[in-house]
Amino acid sequence: MFRSRPSRRGGRTAALLAVTTLMLTLGGCGMSVVTPQDARAEAGDDEKSGAAARRVDCSEVKCIALTFDAGPGEDTPRLLDILKEKRVPATFFLLGHKHVDRYPDVVRRIAAEGHEVANHTWSHRILTDLDEATVREELSRTQDAIAKITGRKPVLMRPPQGRTDDTVEKVSEELGLAQVLWSVTAKDYSTTDSDLIRQRVLDQADRDGIILLHDIYDGTVPAVPGIIDELGKRGYTFVTVPELLAPGTARAGAVYRPDKKD
């Protein structure tokens, strides 16, 4: 069972240890992965007509998206202070049980400060192990909890461990949720060394990348200022996931993941 916060002595959950490598289970033959470049290229005329209103054009600018999973938690307010100071938007994939329901003021602040609020299920169960009704409950409970606080249901979700299949796709489409994976992982669940977390991110960062971090682990939030500063020096512009896809719009049910350059 996923715990809301690991022991400071190094205990980590088996569920998140499996994220050592990106574990995308495409259980249905018809499923495909959409890159940010594909999403931008596939934008319809109506979407392209609103391009002038975009904050940044990631087809012209070297963009990268910071994302945080499994919060909010005790350290999330400090993270929000850092992002505000650095003027960096992020995407937060929030857990419902013991997180959204425990920190409603933090959820409200995430939304109010312009970050993208997204869904990471209710209790971090592996969706591909569940029947359709339970998948629906895991996602819809978090949708409803977030909407009750922010007034808006998320349009993005991240399946725990990146595991998805035809059933997850079907339910996600039904609930209006696009599935978002990642290209950079610091494995911050396995270390409290902030310098190591920072270096792992910097070593993997690339244009149109999506960085996976967790704001519930001790070493992560202290690593964020150095990540932001160094990537800024390298010419990156930080964006939310929807901004990374714009003028395309994330399609409900579809799986989005950047190309891995390794």
C-alpha cells in the first residue's frame, strides 16, 4: 500500500520502487503514445487560431515541463514558494486519499497560483490490476475532490507507475482525462540526496521533456531551485503540460509521453 510520506530513514514503498524504469503497459493493440511534437502538429484549425494568446510557443522555444506526483504534502507550500519566486509554472498530479482531502488549502493555492492541477488517482493503486469499476472509482473520486476545492475537474491524469491499458484508456476518455507520462525521472523515492536528484534531472533533460518528481520526499524540494536555475542557464523555458502541447489540446484517453533521447 502506498504511504503518504516515507520514513526519513530511507523506507520506500514497493509501488514506487517500480518506477526505476518507465513502465508503460500498453495492453491494447490500438493504443499509441503521442509526443508533444505530435500534439502540436495535430492541432486543428480552431486550436491554431488561438495560438497568438499562448504564453509561449514550444515549437519555437526550448520548453520543458516540471511535474510533481503524489502530493500535496508537508513540503508542498515550500515548493510553491520556490516556484513563485522563480516564476515557474508546474503540473501537480495529486493523490486523493490523505493528500487532497488532508491539504485542501494547498490544493486551492496550487490552482490559484496558476499551476496545472491533475489527477494521480485516489489511493495510488496500480490501475492495470483493477476492474473497470474500480479504475473509475480511483479516478472519479479524485476528480470530484479536486473540483470541490478548485471548482474545476482536472483534464490530465498520470497512472501510477505509468501503467495503462485499454480499460484505463476507456475510463480516462469517459472522465475527460488525458494520460501523461514522463521522459525524466530522478528516482527521488530512493534517495534523500538533493544534489543527486538535481544531477539526475539535469543529465536527462531535453527539449519537450517532462520531468517526474515527488514533492513528498525529503530530498526533492531542496533540489528544485538548482534544477530550475541550471536549466534556465541552458536556455529552457518552463511550462505546464497543457502549454507543452499547445496549440494542441490533450485528448481524453490518449497517452502523452516525450521521445526519450537515450
